[in-house]
Amino acid sequence: MENISVDLILFLMGAGFIAAFIDSVVGGGGLISLPALLLSGLPPTIALGTNKMASVMGSFTSTISFMRSGKINIEIIKYLFPLSFIGSAFGVIAVQQIPSQFLKPLVVVMLVVVTIYTFTKKEWGDVSTYDGMSKRTAYLSGIVAFTIGFYDGFFGPGAGSFFIFAFLMIGFDFVMAAGNSKALNFASNIAAVVTFIYFDSINYYYAIPMGFSMILGALAGSRLAIKKGAAYVRPLFLFMSVVLISKQLWDVLR
């Protein structure tokens, strides 16, 4: 067993709790958890795998929390879940062959569009207008689930925001969109974790305690979102979108 500092484990658990609290609602928790793991001295590939392993524990918890509160549309998710999983698996395979860095400028543009559109639509997502799917919407939703799943496995930043935006587009309110997106995010995370396990790219001594703190953070975040509703989720979504844009733009310019 590795010689592990208690202080380091407590630091990672604290970072994991905060990351999962945010991620359970609008995504973007990796902006907190991944740098924390890199600060611990892990190589980037091991840090990525460890982060995904811990994040799966958090995303599973928030998915269950939203589901138990009736904030996930099971009829849709049961079809889109495997598409997100398969898309992510293909994404993880593709990133082994093709550098993902060329996506950063495109991601910045897409996040800016999503943020501006959401900001200008003042009452968008306050009340659900979803009344079922047409065949055309179902096909498009399947394509979107696969594509964002692929993106999450291939690159990742902003995947939660894109999932939420997609569900808002078909009429869900912010809380239902957050619940549905977390279920699909969980699917894409599983595929990535399986791959990282295969390549032995996970530090379990860090991933497991961080994962347990993420379970607590995800419970707290998802319950607060369910209790407070769109009035809480919408500003947090916009805030994290701006943070993601700033981070990706900084990486591109640097």
C-alpha cells in the first residue's frame, strides 16, 4: 500500500465534495476535482482516470437522487442511456488515436452560444413545456445523446452543460433537464472508467475516499436543486458556463 498523507486525503475529499455538489446540478465539477488530483502529484493520465472513477460514484448518487424525486424522465432516458454509453466508449477509443486539443476553440464557441441563448431567454426552463416526443425529435435526441457521449469520452469539458441545454431545447424545465443530463453523464462516465481500468490508469487509494466525499456532495447538491428549483439551477448553470468558457479560452490563448 502507498504511503498516503492523511492531510492529502482530507484535501482531496474536500475538493471532491465541492466538485460533486456543483457537478450534480449543472456539471463542471472536474474544474475543481481534476486540478486537486494534479496537485497531489499524480501524472495527468492517472489523474484523469482517478477523477473519472471518483466522479462515477458522485454521478450515480445524484442520478438516484433525481430519479427518486421524479426528476428524471425514465421513458426517454432508458433509450438514450445506452447511446450515451456507446458514444463515450467510441470517444475514449478515438482519443487514443487523435489529439483532442483541436476541439478547444470549437468548444469555446459552442459554450458561448449556449450561454448567450440561455441568458437571453429569461423565462426559459422555469416551467416544463414537454408533452412527449415526435419521431423526428426522438431520432434527433438519440443522435445528440450519442454525440455528446462521444464528446465526453473524447474531450469532456462542458458535456454536462450541453446535455442540459439539449433537454431544455425539447421543453424540460431546468431541474428535469439537470436530472436527465446527470443520468446520461453517468452513462458516459461508466464507459470512460471501464477504459481507464483496462489501461490501469486509476489510483484507487485516492479515487475511493474522494468518491465517497463525492457521494455526499452529490446528495447535497441534487437535493438542494430539487428543493430550490429553476430559480437556483438557472443562475448556477449560467455561472458554471462562464467559468468553463473562461477556462477553455485561457487554455486556447495560452
